Amino acid sequence: MTTKPASVVTIERHIIEQERLHPEATGAFSNILYEIALAAKIISREVNKAGLVDILGGTESVNVHGEQVKKLDLYADEVIFKALDHGGLLCCLASEEHEHVLDIPPQFPTGKYVLLYDPLDGSSNIDANVSVGTIFSIHRKISDHPRGSLEDCLQAGRRQVAAGYVVYGSSTMLVYTTGAGVHGFTLDPSIGEFLLSHPNIRIPRPGQRIYSVNEGNWSRWSDGQRRFIDYLKGVDSRNDKPYSSRYIGSLVADFHRTLLYGGIFMYPADTKSPNGKLRLLYEAAPLALIAEQAGGRGTDGERDILDIQPESLHQRTPLYLGSRELVDLAGEYLARDRMEVPAGVGA
Ligand code: P6P
């Protein structure tokens, strides 16, 4: 008796099925996700041959085709922009690679959505073959400006209509949410399709006892942050079972592990980076929406990331992402700092 083949769900099929959950949908939103998936395939091809470029002697500034060999993050930025600049889907874009809002070229129509993205986060790790990623956030246009504006970009994370990331690792995965759960797709290079491999991702509870932070910043942390790390290490009497430390130094890779295994990822504020290092609009907010949709949480150590009203395109934020219990516990340790009377006051 032949066994019925497991149904193969491509990302295109999944997007259509998600669209059916929204009767008012016009298809524009789905087309944005299609184009992002296409851009991810193109970027994946280049990222996965990055090492070969050196072996094949492609390191000169001009390649064998006489083309300017771009840095991969600038290449990824261009691929995403050109996938989405002409379809009449977006009113404007904002990229980690560009200081200002990116307008849709005047020869193309504009649409009712906004795309914020980090085209290739962690790209400094590529030479060491460390996983890197693309992060994206989609909002609705809210301004009266005919072709989009900064106002359309500066929206709180809770207003996102979709968020996701692509992790270019041992395999290329695209993970996204439209507010109806978190779903992961793995690229099958043999057919060039993203196939549903992780439906309805939930951060495990209890998850693995993992914490992820750059401990090299210890000397710059607050006392509360240090006490929390001591707790996780089992130095504090409240915890007799130390957590494991895992830190890749590539946000998408560290977050992807946290999403699938549990634990907590942190990039705290410190004396050198009082607002943290990571960006609110196109790093923290999309990942916080995914974490929350997967049953976890994302904060700046005090407030939900999704409730923070952005004031500038590239503003930074401290970031705590992952298991709700651990993110809440981090907030308790940090809160004690804020409540402590500074030395010399009321002594
Ligand atoms: P640090 C990579 O440069 C990045 O932007 C993120 O991907 C990563 O989480 C963070 O910086 C690592 O920063 O200071 O620990 O090297």
C-alpha cells in the first residue's frame, strides 16, 4: 500500500492560507512576503558562496564579469530594495544601511505598507562562516504623505502587521509571524523553495537552561545586571543549578536558538552604550513580536519592546528576549537597581 506523501507546504501556499484569515486582504501584503522570500533565496546563494569568492580569487574590487564586488551587506540591502521598489506594495522603506528613509523611485507606484529591515545582520562574522541573518518588520502606512514619510516608519512595534527573519546557517530558514503564530520554513536548494518545517513555533516551557550575553561587557554593567548573571551562574544562593552560556555574537543566530530551545538572550545597556547596541525598529521590535507570538517576551529590561514609541530611525535599545519567566526575572533584578538609593543620598 503506498503511503500518502506528507503534504509539502511551500511558503507561498502558507502565505495564501494566512491571507484567507483576513477576508479584507487585498493580496498586497502577501506579495510583500513573497518578494522577501525571493530576496532571501538570492541572498542565501551569495552568502553560501562567500568563502568560495576568496578561493576563486574573487576578492579584487572588480569580479570576472567586470562588476563591482559589493560587500555582502550592501549587496543584500540592494537585493531587498530592488525586490520591493517596483510592485506598488510599499510607500517607503528604511534600512540599517541607510541613514534616511528610502523613497520608492518616482517611476513606480507606491502602496500602503512600510518595510523596515536589517539586510544582513552580523555580517562581520561571515569570514568565520558564522550564521548571519536578515531581519524585517512590516507596518501599514499611516501618514497623509502621498509617497510615505518618516512618520510611517516611526511606529511602535505592537503596530507591526508582520515580522520575521532569515537565518543563513547550516541551512537557510525563514521565520515569520503575521500575528497568527510563528512559522518556520527551510530552504530546499534542490528545488529553490522554502518548505514549512517548523509550524507554530512555541518557546519551550520549561526551556533549556541557556543564557546568551557578551560577558566581556561585565565591567560596564549595572549591579542589577551583574546580580542577574550571578544568579544564572549559580553564584547566587537562589539558584543551585547553573545555566549554560551560549553566545554566537550574531543576533539572528542567538535569537533563533533561543526561540527553538528556550532561555534568554540579552544585550544590556552599559556605561559605554547607555541605550544598548541593538536597534529598536528593525532588530528589537520584529524579534520581540516573534518572541511574544511564540509565548515569550521582549523588553528593554523594564518595558515591553513592542510598547516603545520610536523617536528616530536608528535608535538603540537594551534588549532582553526569550522565555517569559527569565525576561521577567531579569526585569526584577534590574528594578532593584532603579529602586536602590544612590550612595550618599539620605545616608
Ligand atoms: P558584541 C553583530 O555585529 C551585532 O550587531 C549583532 O548581530 C550581535 O548580537 C551583536 O552585534 C554582537 O555585539 O558587542 O557582543 O560583539
